[in-house]
Amino acid sequence: MRILAIEVEKMKGRIEKSLLEEEAIRVYELYKKGKIREIYFNKQDHTAIILFEVKDIHEAGNVIKTLPLVKSKYIDFKLMELIPYSGYDRIFKQPA
């Protein structure tokens, strides 16, 4: 299942370089394990957008809790469960 996660900033302030490095390492580990399918930064405010490939939304929440910036309460994520687009059904005849 694909889960979209959008970063929500919780605490403002300068983040130590070592913590940012820990975050990058953890994200890379999750990417290698196939849990993170894609990751981006929003160009406007530099918040993270993550596309997870996990069993369900609960697993995505548990994975997010392992991120150093989440553990340190700098950020959290809003999670959205994605389902396949069904709009094509409007243009194709359904079997009777």
C-alpha cells in the first residue's frame, strides 16, 4: 500500500548538522529496505514529502517514529492512504 506523508514542522530553530546527518542515514536505510519509495522537498517551504510502500497506514506511522527529526520533536507527518485512481471508469464501458 502506498502512503503519502507530508511533513509538519513542530519546532522552529537551528538543527544540529549531526542530527540532519542521522536523518539522512535513516532515510537511506528505509529507502534500501523498500519502505520509502520516493522522497522530495516541497520547493516553497522545504518540507519533506515521502511516498511509503508499506503494509498499511499503521506501519507508515511506526516507520516515521524511527526518524531522528521526529524523535527529537522537530517535525511530524500528516499521513494519507492512497488508492488507485478510478476516474478512468468514467470513459470505459462497464461489463453488464
